[in-house]
Amino acid sequence: MMTNRQQLNSIVGQSAQPAISKLGDVLCELMENQILPQQAKFQSVLDTWTQLLPIELRKHCKIIDIKAGQLKVLVDQPAYLYELQLCSNQLLKQLQQACPRARIKKIKFTAG
């Protein structure tokens, strides 16, 4: 006859393994259905951004976030921030054409 502790260990040992495999299945599903499609969508934005900007301008800014239709760009110097703001409408139109799935509605430049 098994003691209470042995029975508990037996139950926990049996139920722990399926929970781990279920968690693994959930993580795989999350990667396949959520994360990878988002990454692919936003990778096209990064690739297009790289193609649109001259290398000298690109050295002084980087995309830090894409959220709720807003592309956030960190710019290291005020002069480059101003230059990017001047061409932001054109950049936005070209990004919208090249990456419609990203649904970018606005570009926000911040100094930093």
C-alpha cells in the first residue's frame, strides 16, 4: 500500500510531463501563428527603410518600435532629426506602398 506522500508524488509525476509537452505545443503555436508573421511583416519595413535612406542619414537613426500604426525612429542629432522630419511625408508614402501589411499611418522621430 502506498503512503499519501507516494501517491502525491505519483500523481504529480504523471501530470507534470503532459503539462510540459502542452506548454511546448503552446509555445510552438505562438511562434508560428503570432511572432513569426509579425517579424516577417516588420522585417519588410526595416528592409525598405534601409533602401530609402542614404547611408549617411541611416547612420544617425534607427527604428525603435512599430506599434498601433506608428513607426518610431530614434535620431542621434537634431540636424538629422530636422532633415528626416522634412522628408517624413515622402518616407511615409513610400513605406505604405512598399509595406501595406505593416499599416503605418505615422512616423514619429525622437531625439536621443
